[in-house]
Amino acid sequence: MESGTNEWALSAILFLLGIVPFVGGVLLYTNKFVGLLVLDNFMPGKPSLATTFLGAWLLLMAPSEFVLQTGIDALIVPYGIVLLGCLAIGLMGWFWMPRFMQPRWMKEGDKVEARGEDLFTKRFSNGERKSMTTDADGFSHERMSGVLVPRPQGWEMEVNSADMLVVAHPPVPRGIFRPNMVLRWAPANGISLARYATAALASTLQTAQQVRIISHETWPVNGSEGPVRGRRQRFVHQVEQHPVCVDRWLWISGHQVFEATASYTVDQHAGMKLLFEQMIMDLRIEPANAAADGQERDAMDTFAPTEPRLDEAASRLAGEDREDLGALAAAQPCQEPVLLLPIPALELMDSLADRNRLGMFQRKGPEFTALREAGFLAADGSLTPAGTDYGAPLRTPVAAFQVTAADERGGAVLQAWIGGGCGRVTAEPSRFSRPSARVPGPDDLSVQVLQANAVPKAIADWLGFSPAWSIAHEPVVLARDQYEAKVKSARARAPIGLSEAARRMWQQPWTEWELLDERTGGWFGFVNAGTAGQYRLGPGYGGSVILEPVSSAAVWDTLVRFIHASVEGTPLWIPELPGFDERPADGRVPEGKVWAEYP
């Protein structure tokens, strides 16, 4: 009798011990109670989820004596397997929890934190760019090798050597890129900043994979004796499966040259870009003794053996020496995708948006043959894995964009769809590609199936994004016929009264391009004026056209933020574009924003 009472008491205790973590874990899985998340701060895995399985193990242990007493192997064996499985997962989960066992909302939350859109970096997304210099404000400063380095709360110092520091984002889940900043310094050896910057660009073109150099501009940086004029370069390249954006700052302080590189993926741009800029603003260099000549000359002689040629017009207008960037555009033309498919074949693929196989009669024509050769369809007309990825943006659509480009040679269209974690891009030949021996047919379009976060770079490649010196000047107002005449012919007569900076823009060939969100109707228009840089295109009074100079970096920021806002369904905010968030006094809607949606 006493033994039976003890068994019941033990079962009751195990039940009570198990019910609380089990119910708490179930509520966590369903995102109804997240208090257990506090446990994740103490272990590398997901203890919050592991408690669910430990709770289930305790609940299953409660009737263990009664199960064993039945003597039924068909019950005892699976019972023991489930019991052991719950215990194993419950213990393992404190150190590592498989991704497929994590709820979707938690995986998305990890991605948000890795993109830099958590609570800390949101203060930058809301427009706060104040100088942050204390722990209470989110930054601490660490003095290392004569450099006062800002470190965001929770970030880790990965490398600290005599000539290099690496500050990295808190650890991220497997498969997500970990944002980081690398700071290096070396003896300047009497070499100019322009030559260092030119060598950096040349090295990037030769060594980076699938690279697109976006911008090269002046940037104020803190030196050992106060602010100095540096350079900031931006490029996008491929690192394993990630399209990574790199912001690189170069400056000379005292007798040393400094290089800071901030790396983050394109989809981390919204949270990381301004944060890294703030870190550069807060960086401090302490006075140092003169450094002896060193090993930097070998690499310098390889990539930039002489001082770079200057852009005379840009130098005169800026009042300081500016390197000639014209060769960069020629060095990185648009590389047309290898895959070409006729429009009828693409329409046949679109018919599979809600099914997985073509019918018998649809497998007879040349379109089916083209899709099989492209690897999208199997012999029986069913979708291959590549075909499934191609159709993902149509099956689970999130966003769709149309990009048009026109110059004196004609026009072209690119379309991009995003959904299901994939991006699909189809395009006519770029206005910025070199002539090719392979001439596409009249119905042929190039086709790319990409990761969703690779779509902005695909658009930038097609539009020929390249560095150029954008000289600030008053917006140029043109009559509609003047503007259209210039787009159609580089030899169009310039209007009377243009400033020198505006005449520099007029002397270049123009490529007009527009980006349209097909879901919301929001759009942006720009004119690529070659070595004079990009100009934002807008409507003026009486049908006139307004052209306003915008830096190449800001155009990339606009493209990425525009796509990001559409994909995430968030309000569009572009701090890099002056006046974008200011509603015009006459109530007109500025391009790219719908005020009814974002009052």
C-alpha cells in the first residue's frame, strides 16, 4: 500500500515539475509567451526551446512505473524511444538547437538581429545620428595601439594586433553573414592618399568575386591632429552565398595610412550602414611617432605604380584634387547573363505558377525544349529544383519591380520579382554592356534566378553603376522638349545660362532610368550623366523637368532602401536623399513616396 502511495506521489511531483516548462515552451513556440527567452542569454543554444522537451520528458516520466508494469513491448519500446528523444533534445538544445525545430518567428527574429534591425540599431533607422560616446548611449570605447575604437553594446573584439583591429556583430545563426568592421594601418611612406585610394580600387577589381564598385567620394575622418579629408569607397561582391556590401574608408593621419572596411550583406543595409558610419565618426586616432618606411610599397607599385591622373573639371569645381574615375566605368561593363530564353518559353514557365507539371500537349513545342535545356523542366514536364526556384516569386509573391533605361541608342526594360526567398530577373540587353558576338533574338530575354537579397546588385549591374564625382550645384530646370532632345542625342544644344557644373553634366552622354514598384506605384527616376555622376529626375512646373545632383553612393542607398521597404512592407525612409521626407509646400507627391500611405 505504501509503495503504491509513493509511486503516485512521485508521479505527481514529476507532473508538476514538467507541466510548467512544457506549457511555457508551447506558449513560446506559438509566440504567446516569450518570458523563457531570457534563458537564451546564458547558453549558446536555445534553452528557451529546450525546456519544452525537458518538460515533456518529466511529464512522460510521471507514468513510467505504470507503463512498465503493463509488460506490453509494443507500448514500452516506443514509449522509451520518445522518452529518450525528449531528454536528448532537451539537453542538446541548451548548446545547439536544429533550425527546423525552431519556430518561424524565432528564426525571423534572429535574421532581424543579424541584419541590424534590432532595438539597438533601430534608433539609427529613426533618424538619430547623434554622437554616441558613452556606455549608456550604446557605445563603449576601447584604446588599442593608439586608436580609440568605438564598440557597440554586445559586439565583440575578434582581432587585436599591432596593426589591425576587427570588431564583429554578436554571433549570428549558421548561414547568416556576420557584419564586421576591420581597421588596419601602416606607414604612409610619403605616398599620397589619391594613390592609395587608386590602388585599393585596382586591387578590388582584380581580387573580389563578381564585384561592382559603386562609389568613390571624399569623406571627413578624425585624424591624430583633428579632422582630415579621406576617401570612402563602396563596392558589392560575392562572399560564398552572400552578396556583401563593403564601405571602405581611407585616410592619412600623421605618418600612417588608415583603412577601415565595414562589411554587411545587402539585406542588412537598413540596420548596419548608418551604424558603421557612426562608428567611423566616433573613431579617434592618438598622436603617434613617425613610422619607418615599410612593406606597403611593394603592393602599391603593383596596383598604382604612379600618381593617378586628375579629373581637371571636377578638381577645379571642387577646389581640390580629384582623381580621374572615368576608367572605372569602362573596367566594369555589365556582364550579360549566360542564359537567354524566348518570351514564349517564359510565358510557358509562368503557367506553372499553380501546378508542378506541364500537360502532354504543352511538351511538344520548341519552348519546352528551351526550358529543358535551361534545366527548369524534366523530360516528363515536371519542375526541376532550378525550375521551382524560378517559379517561387510567382507562387509566393512579395514584390515586383520594373526598371527602364533609355539613351540615344534606344531603350531597354528589366523586370524583377521577389518571393519565396528567391529573386527572378529578366532583362533586355543593358545599355552598359559591351558588344557581344552572341546576338539575342528579338524575343530573347536574359534570365537570372538569384537569392532575394542579390536583386539590388543585379539591377545595379544592369544600370552600369560606377563611381563618379558628383559636384553639388543648384538643380537644373529644363523644358520637356529640351530634356527629351538631350536624352536622344548627346549633341543637343545646351540651354543658355547653365553654371559650369551644369555644363559639365550637359557635355556627357545621358542615360535616363526609372525604378517602379509595380505593387504600390512608387517610383524614382535618375539620369546617369557619365563622369558627371547621377542626377535625380523629378517633375517641375508646367511640364518641366528638374535634375538634381546626387552622389553614386546615395543612389545605391535609394535603390536598396526602396526594394527593402517594398519587400518588408515598411515605410520608405531614405536619409541619404536630401528633402525626401519633406512634403512639398504645394502638396505634390514626390517620386518614390505615396503620402496617403506614409503621412
